[in-house]
Amino acid sequence: MAAKGTAASRRARRTRPSRERGPVAPLRAVRAEAQRRERRKLAAFGVGSCEFPLAAGEPAGKGGAALMSSSQRSASDAAPEKEVSGQETVDLPEAAKATPPRSLRSRVRRRLLRHERDREDPSLLLSTERYRYVRELGRGGMGTVVEVDDVRLGRRVAVKTVLGDDPARLARFRREARLASQLEHPHIVPVYDLDERPEGASLAMRKVTGESLGEVIRRLRAGEEPERGRAWQLEVFAAVCQAVAYAHAQGVIHRDIKPDNVLLGRFGQVFLTDFGLAKRVDPDAEDGEPLQACGELEEVGESFVSADGAIVGTPAYMAPEQASGRQDEVDARTDVYQLGVLLYELLTLRRPYEGLRGRALLEAIQRTDPVPPRKRAPERKVPRELEAIALKALAREKSARYAAVEALLEDLRAFQEGRTVSACRDPLGVRLRKWAGRHRTLVATLASGLVVALGAGVALAVWRDRLRSAELAALRRRQAATVPYLTGLDLLARRLDLATLRERAIPAFERALSLDPDFAEARFALGRAYVAAYRADRGRAEMLAAIEAQPGNGHWLVRLGQAYLYGYDLRDPRAAAARAQARRYFQQAAALGQEVTPFAAVGEAMVLAEDGQPQAACALLEPTVREAPYLWEVWHALGYARLRLGPDRAQAAEEAFRHALELEPDEVMNLRGVAAALLAQDRPADALPFAERAAERSDPGLATDLVNLGHVLFRLQRYEEAIAALRRALDRQRNAPRAWLSLGAALHAVGRSEEGLRALAEAERLGCEDPILFQNRGSICMELGRYAEALAAYEHARKLDPSAENWANRAAAQLRLGRLAEAEADLKEASQRDPRKPQVWVQRAGLAEARGDLAAAERLIGEGLEHAPDLGRLWAIRGLYRFQLGRIPAAIADFERALELGGSPGAPLPGLSVLLLSRAYRQVGQPERALAVLEAHGDLLSPEQESTRRNEAGIAHFQLAQACLARKDFGRDDLERARLHLERSYALEPQWANAFLAAKVCAQLGEIDAAFSWLERAYAHGLRGPERLQAPALAPLREDPRWKDWVERLGR
């Protein structure tokens, strides 16, 4: 092609200032260098320096249509073909032949735009209030995926971002978010949130810890890891098929199924992702509009969309109708074809048309059949039935493929179960062998009959026809049952409320079984649904029936064991037998070996921990952790076993639970475990966020996590919030005894003692035999003065748990009933069991007090403080004794230390210590500090102590007023302050003394009417005697006409 202009004009153009064109302007130097490289490269082919024909690897430019129909093809074949990997790009022959040449400027701009996209900063789109950037996970054509911390919900998520203001690009991103958010399935990555801003958009989704199937296949192909086996291949493929079948049921066609869009979790999960090219079948749906490209041939990761939306997908995985641009023919069978490519690659580790590129690849997809897998990779020994399934899915004509993904799945199950595959018509002998393997007893009976029968040929022909009819009928039943089965699985995976489980999920599985009674997967899922709906006996029966129909499934055995292990409360008499049965199932699963072994070990370890053998559980789990450190279940079980070893191992338990939480941030059991470990370390404030997250994400029909949240709030002395959480728990499960138990303690803490007793009675009615229940009942009865009932409650607690604390509690009730000898015997027993218990020292001091020896009582509490110096209640009790002994400064020091340490749910500070500290300060002439104590610690006082608090505060204000008036040469300011204190004193505790003093102050201030008003109030509260009017401070009132009347009134 001739160059435009002379060399001089070209040099002149080079010296002109460049115009800034969007994102290209900041990279002028890069553009100039790119131009020089292109000139050097193309000069070798004798090409000019200004305009070039379409170079290899470049899509069509803006000068012409990106794609053309066959009637528009140019006669010239001179343009170079596009030579790119089928996994990276797409083009049609027409684009290369018919598109006018593209200028250097256009090509350089495209490359620079891509360079700018690589420099995008995804953190610009993250909400700083909610997300904290961690690291970048990947970058592709549509945008960037980063890992972030969701600080609001405390979990690790992945966020996909797209920058820029291209409307088509943003529309496709929004479309992906909407479609993916409507698909809630165990094998589809869940979407959490979509955030749109002027500078772009971001999509938050679950972070899957693992790798893509594409990465695994590439390593297997390179021999970098051992073979994973046929069972693994089929398990992964079946999971992808289930996800696609569910999407089809929701009216969504994926259009880009490939190994890189299949994610494998660290402990066996399989997820289908990337719905960026998905299409909604329903034309009336919100997202049913065709995809629009962003300018030219737009790259979306490894997938592409042409400028007019005709070509969509990844070339190596395209169906013929996609490769030819016939998008109006794209339907569910297009995804079936792509599933066929996926199965082909799993079986052979090669793609069907590997080695072909660009135009040749797309032509081959449309015009030739793939090489059969057994011929392509004979060394992999692909079964003939799986080859037939793959080739039927890869049929070029849509009518020859499976009509639906469910039919493909049914053939897959038929192969796994040894039945005849519809895509592979076995010879009669092969089919008979398969049938005989499944019906050995019947075969034996028929064999004896066939020996006798002379018409064996006729019988075989009839049998063959019947067998074919039976197989077709079974296939139809399975196809019909698959849709309700998938619907039920979706509902079960979403952890919905009990009503939804019982009214929708369970009927869906029952519908599937009514259509196909031999559907073992549906029967097992029905059992899981019954267990989740708290009908555990029925659920276990259904799960066992499924296992008997399809034995050898280790994962099913583990789930059945879990249904026995977690099906009973620890104190249920049936719990021990259930744990033994669970352990047998776990051991059966472990005997099967392979990938189920770690899960079986987890189950058996949990049984050991529950049976009081946490050390053995740890010994079983520690090698399992080394073998499978990527399984959160193993770390969780290790944390639980360590926690059962006692408080000394609580920190080690926390480490294990946090490791599990890092692997699976959304798992409620991990959140629950971290909270429990922190509570065991007496760190309720740190445990609170984990307990809150667990309660938010817990099963809507389960009260456990709300009860745990209530317990944490109780430990933080946030009693009203604890009561609210526990009532929510009871809304979920009215028959939850621990919820009633905790509610009783919380109601008692806020002074609602009778309600607390009723809650504890309900817990007992529901079978709760926890010693804490009877301890709480005894405490409430002691406060109510019902000492005989308290003694009975403490006796019950002592029988359940003969600890030092319960012996000391019984001694306390004996003391209140005046049974000093019995109390002394109980305290002797308590001291022998554990002399360090604070409660023992408190009751020994109480016994000394009952005998009138306060000094001994003070000494005993002092000895108790040597064992528990951080227990505020003990300091408060010693302060009480010192106050009674008249040792006021020492009492003040003890009270101050008690308030500094604070109380605890098991040992709250007595409100009397606040009142006595205030009184002690008054006695040493510090009324202002007395008021400060009442103001700062008034929340420790019970409602019954409110009147005493008002009295103490009133007296303190009266003393402050007296202090103002006692100053030498006091002035008007002192009088004003005294009046203010007297007004507060009178408001708190109306007495004639503070009213009369207020009258004197007002008289001194010259406020005559106010003075007579205060005299009126003082008279109402008992002021009598005319001699009181002789006070010099009242002299200003004597000239008033009302004075004589007051003298007469007080003299009567």
C-alpha cells in the first residue's frame, strides 16, 4: 500500500503536539514506541508505514462490520488469517476477509486501552465503610477480582470490580450480577451485593478457597500431580450438570461453560461461576435483552462478544450454533454441548478440537465431528459408555443431543449404577450381564426356569423387549423426578425457616420419590430435610433406606452419623446410645477410605469428646490435621476437643476455631466455636461480635445461637439485651430448656424475680437437670426471703453436682434458717472439697457474723481475698464488715477497690456497698464524693434501694448547703449555692429541716415571698415551736405583716 505524503510531511506530523484522546494521552511515549515496533516488524514484509492490512491476532477495526454473513464475503482471500488459541479469542472468517484495513492508530489505541485497564485500581470502587482491601485475586477482560474483609459482617469475601463509563460494559456487568443473584444453588457461587458508582461497579460474592478445574486439568496434563480417578471426574461433572440444570429451570442459559469457570473448594465443593455471558430464555424477563459488545470485538476474560452480539463464548467450548453466529438458535442444548466438551476434556485431558485456531477452529466445530475420546487418548482407557455420553452431547445437530441436562445426568447415573446408558445401545449379551449383576437372585431363579423351558429363544426375545421398555420407563421417571429433586435441594441448601422446609422442601422430595421410588439421592435428601425440620427419627430412617438401596457412599454414612450425633441433647438418656451408633457409621465410612476418611475421623473424634474422652479425640485429629489442613471441619473438631479439655486449653481451642473460620468464614459452627473459646478465657467483649454473626446466620428454626448470644450479653451485664435475644430464641423453639434457663437468670438480674422463677420452672418442666438451674432458683429465693425453698433448690443442685460451691450455697440457706450447726457442717465439707472457692469464705464469714464475731468475719474475708484478689464482691463484703466495725477509712478503701474491679454475673457487687461508701464519705466530711459515688454507680442499686439512694443524696446536698453557710464571711454567691443544694435536697428527700434552712437562705437573699413559701413547706413537714423563728437569719421577715400570723401558727 502506498504511503500517504512525503517523508518530510511525516516528520513534520511527528513534531506536532499530540491531541489527548482519553486514556491514551497519559501514555504518549508508550504509543510512540509501539508505532516504531510495528514499523520495524512490518517493514520485513514490504508494508508501508501509515496504514496496514489486518495483522495476525487483531480483530476488525471500526471501518467495517465486525462480522458478515456468507453472502457478504469478499472474493479475496489475501488477508492473513487470525492465528490465536481457541481458548483465548474468537473470530469469523468473514471478519478477516471483509473488514477494511485497520490503521496503526486504532490498533495502538486498542493496546493502550488494554494497558490502561491493567493499571486500574479496584480499591477505588470499594466502600471504605464496609470493605477493607486484602489482595488481588485475578484480573481479566471484564475487570479485577480482589479479596476483601467485610468489616460490617466480619467475613472474607471476593469482590469483582469494573471501572469505566462504557454503558455496554457496565450493563453486562449489571446483568451478570442480577442473573447470578437470582440463582441460589449449592453449586453456584452466591452473590451478596452489587454497588454501582459513577466511576464503575463492584459485585461482592462468596470467596471460594481453592482453585479452578482448568488449573487442575492443566497440572494433570503436565503430569504435575497424580490422577484423581474416575469417581472424582464424574462427581465434579455431575455437580456442574446439577448447577446448569437448575439454571435452566430458572430460565437462564450460561453460554460459557468451561473448566476455568468451575471452581473446586478445598474440601470437595464444586461451584459454577461467571454468568457474564448468560442469557435469559424468557424474552419478557428483565434481563432478556441481547448482549451488546463494548465497541469492537470485546474481550470478556477468555470469552468474547462480537460488536453486534452475534458471537458469544469461548471458541474451544462453543456449540456449532454459537460458532456460526446463530444466536437465535441458542438454547439449553447449547449448554449441553458445552457440558459435552467439559466431559470430553475431563476424560481425555484434551479439548475436542485441540490444535486448531481461529477460523479453522470455528469451521471445524461447524463441519466436523470430534475424534472419539477412546481414539484420542487410548492410554486413559475411557469407558465406552462415557465416550457415548460425551459424543451425544457433542452432536453438531441440536436434535441429536440430549434434550435437557437432566437426560445427560440420568445417563451418567446409569453408568455409575451399572445400568444401560441410553446413548450407548449395548449388545444384548452386555445388557443382560449388567442386568444380571443388579438382580442376582432373580437371575438364579430365571436360570433354573430357562433350563426347563424349550422356548428359550422366544422367551429371550420377549424379555429383551420388556427390558428395553422397562429401561425407557425408568429413564422417563428419573427425568420427571429430577426437577422437584433439584428444587428441594435448592431449598434445603438455603437454610430457610421451618415452615418453608416442611411446606416446600419436604413435599418437593416426596414428589420426586412419588415419580421415581428408586431415586436414592432424592430419598437421602428427604432424610436430610426431615432432620433439618426437627423430625430426626423419620429423617434417619429415610437416610438409612437410601444407603441400603445404594451402599458404599461414604459421605452418606458420615451424614447419617452426624444425624445421630447431633440429634439429642447431651443430657438426654438416649444420647449415649445415639453416639455409639454414630461412631459405628463413622467407622464404616472410614473403612471405605479415599476422600471421606477425614470426615469420618472428625465424626468419631466428636463422639469421643462428647463421651468425656477429649484427649483421645485430640490424638485422633492431630494426624488428620496434618493430612488435610485445608478442611475446616477438621480444625473445628480439634478446637472443640481442646475446649473440652478445660479452660487451660481454651487459647489453643481458639487458634483451631480461628483456623477453621479462615477456611470457611460463613460457617456458623466456626463462629460459635470462636465465641465459646473466648468466653472460656473470660473475654465476653471479644466473643460478642462472633456470637452476633452466628445468630444472624444461624438456622431460622434453631435457638442455639440466640441462646449463646444471650449468654454473652449476660456476661457483659447487658441484661435487657440478653432478655430480648433469649425471647427471640424462644420464638424459634419454645421447647428449648437452655433458653428458659438463661432467661430466668437474666430476669433475676434486672429484679424481675418472680418472672425469673417461672422461666426456671419451665426449663425444669422441659427436662433440664443442669445444676445451674437450681443454683439460680436458690439465689432468687434467698433474695425473696423464701429460705426453705432456697434450701431445697440448693440441695437439688448439690445432688447433681456435689461441688464446694453447692455445699457453700446450702450452708447459706441453713444460716438464714438459723441452723448454725448444719451450716458449719456444710462449710466444713465445702472447705475439704475446694478451700479456694470464694463462696466458701463468704459463708464462713456469714457464720462468724451470725455468732456475733464481726472481727472474725472480716479476717475470714481477708483470707478469701488471698485466693481471689480480683473478685470485687469479696472486697465489697469486707468493706461492709469494716464499716460495721467503725473502721471507716479502711471501709472506704475496700469499697473503692470493689467498684474498680466491678462485679461479675456469678458474683455481682452488692448495692449496699455503694450506699455505705456514700455514707462513709459523708461521715468523713466529703459529701461531694458521696454524691459522685451515687451518680457513678447508681445502676448497681436494686429498685428496693432507690428510696435509700434518694435519702443519702438528699442528706449529702443538705451537708453541702451547710458547708456553704459555715464559711467565714460568706457572701451572696455562697447563699445562692446553698439555696441550690437545698432545693435538690428537698426534691430528693422532703424534710422540715432542709425546707426551714432554705427559708433562712431566701430571707438572707432578700427574697421574702420565697422565704415564706419555704416556711409553709417546712410547716407541712412538721416544723413547730415559735422559738425557731428567733433565728437571726429570719430577721428580714419580721417587718412583713405575715410574720405575726406565723408566730401564732408555730405557737399553737
